[in-house]
Amino acid sequence: MLPGVLLLALIGAAAGYVATRLMRVDVDLPTAMGIGVLGAVLGGLGLRGLLTVGGWFVTFVLAVLGAMALLWVWQAVTRRR
């Protein structure tokens, strides 16, 4: 479990940095990393909770959303030709 938490913290730190730059929020690097780590932990726990509580229904909804995203990319690529 500990390596997963460390990986989540690293990903969260990078995500916080990227998110603050994309949203043009002016914060220092430690704050951006802290926001990202907290967001990753909350998001990870929330997603696990949704999957646990929702079970197959949530899995189905996520599968549909994933398929829709893939179709959107496919249409964007094929329109260029």
C-alpha cells in the first residue's frame, strides 16, 4: 500500500503543478504540489468509493464514457483525411 500512496503523491504533485499552470493560478511550487497531492488523494478515494458503492453500474457508466471519448478521438482523426 505504501508504494501506491507514494506514487499517488508524485502524480498528484505533478498534476497540481500542471493544473495551476493551465488555470493560470499564481501560487508557489510547494502550494501547487500540495493542492495536487490533496486532489489526487481525494480523487482517488472518491473514485474508489464510487466504484465500491456503485459496483457494476458505475463501471458501466465509466465504460460508456470511455467509449464515447474514444469515438470522439476517432472521429477527429478520420475527419482530417
